[in-house]
Amino acid sequence: MKDFFKKNKLSIYGGLITFIFLGVGVFFLGDMSGYKAKELIEASLSGINMLCNTIVLGSATILALLLTLLGISTSSNSKLKKAHYKQVLNIAKIDTILFISALIMFQMFNIPITESENMPTEWFKYLYWVTLFFSSLLSGMMVTVILLLYTTVTNIITIVGLGKDHYLISEDEIEEEEQD
């Protein structure tokens, strides 16, 4: 796991910066009453649903495109190291977590919580902060997945498309080329 963080620190930093930027923006709203939070939840519900829909569709598409990437990787003339396949596996894992998290959040906000008369008004304040925290977290995770995918795609372009030497090319292949 430490190796994953070392190799992908720029992508992870990008996601963290997004999460922190959105989180700090939320805290500028200040303290509010439960009734005001209920109004804000009602006003932001369509935007949160749209965010979740976008992330679910985007992450499902990314998973499908990873299969295409694996097809290109295995059919290329270059023999790739296991590190490339581990990189793709890590993207798939994070993307799957993102997909499931966004889907759960989407389902949670399709429950008509703001219409409930049994829920104390004070709880809406906490629900609002939790909503903003998780929407910021989902956005940060999406940025991380996109940056990880970008790194993987640029590596494949460098190896397969441009035919340049790369750290992900197996040493066996380099030795075979030198002997020829």
C-alpha cells in the first residue's frame, strides 16, 4: 500500500486538494439553524443527485474503458511489467469504491427526508454537513481516479504508440532487443 501512495502521490494530492477546497468552501457558510439547513438541503438536492448520477455514470464508463485498456496492453508488442497491471487494478478498485459510494449516496437522497415530520429539525443541520462532506469526498475521489487514469493512459501511449523506452517495459524485452 505504501508503494501505491509513493507512485501515485500526484493523483492523490489532486484528489485531496479538491476535497479540501470544496470542504473549506462549505465552512464559509457558517453555523445555521436546523430549519435553515432543511431549506438548504431541499435547494441542493437536485445538484447532489446530479453529482451522484454523473459520478455513477462516469465511474461505470471508466470501468468499461479499463477493459479496453487491458486489451490494448495485452495485444501490444511490448511486454509490460506487472506494475502496469497493478496500476490498472488499483484504478479499478478505487473506481469501484467510488461507484458504490455515489450510488449509495444517490439512493439516500431519494428518500424524502425533508418531508418527514417525525425527524427533529435540529438533525437537518448535521445531515446538511454530512451531505457536504460526502459530496466533497466523492468529488475528490473522482479527481483522483481521473488523474490515475491519465497517468496510465500516458504510459500506454508512450510505450505502445510512441514506442519509447519506459520503466514499465519488461527487462526481458529490452535484453531481447539488444541481442537482435
